[in-house]
Amino acid sequence: MTTLIEALQILQDNGTHTIDVYFAEIINDGDTAWSMDVMCDPVNDMAKLPWTWTIYSLEEVKQIIGEDRAFVCDNWDIIVDVPFSEQVICSAIDEWLLVNNIKMKTRLVDINDAAGSGYIKDVRETFLDGISGTPLSELLQDD
């Protein structure tokens, strides 16, 4: 099975310089306690991942575990000590890529413009009528 790093290296070796990333969470600019899953479709597809990275604010980590306990990070976890903004997402992932010797940059795209992979693909397949593409919320509306 292809790992996260291997998938990124394959993209890099194939000449990719910028990867599109997106997220589904709704977080207000300036929020100090936040976390989100970030997707990158080609990486998720190659590595069979539900999402690519999870970014946590330090304040969120403190609220999750308390200040005196350890927080174990997986390779795809990124912790930042800044309030939320869309720019923070790309900056955090760009730094993670650099630390992991991946020479690519990120570009944030709207979730509606992304093909959808991982759990986003699963949600879309679960909540959309496959024939008409009508959202489930519209199918269930009373007339």
C-alpha cells in the first residue's frame, strides 16, 4: 500500500509543483480553538486515505488533552499556534511538505470544485441520488 509520503513523492517525481487541497469544516476566521481534516484528492486516491492531514490549533490540543498530558501526533497531524484562517492551512501544509523533503506548494480550492476523495467521496455517494444528482435534503423536502 502507498503511504502518504510515497504518494507525494510520486506526484513530485511526475512533475507536480502545486497540489490542490480543500476542507469541509466551517470555521470562523480568528477562531483560536479549531481542528480540521484537509484533503488532497490524488494523495487520498493513491494512498487510500479518508483525509490527508489533520491540522490542530495548539489551543484545541490543550482543550482536548489538558495542558499536563501528552499529545501523540501521527505523521499527518500538524499543530499550529495561530488563530484560524485559510492562509494558515496552506502555510502549515507547505511547511510540513518542506520538513518532509517534498518540494511542492499547496493551493486551497473550494470543496465544490474538488473531485472529492476519501470520506468526502463517501459522503457524496451516500447523500446524493446517483441517478439525478439531487441532494438528499431536497429529496426529503415536503412539497
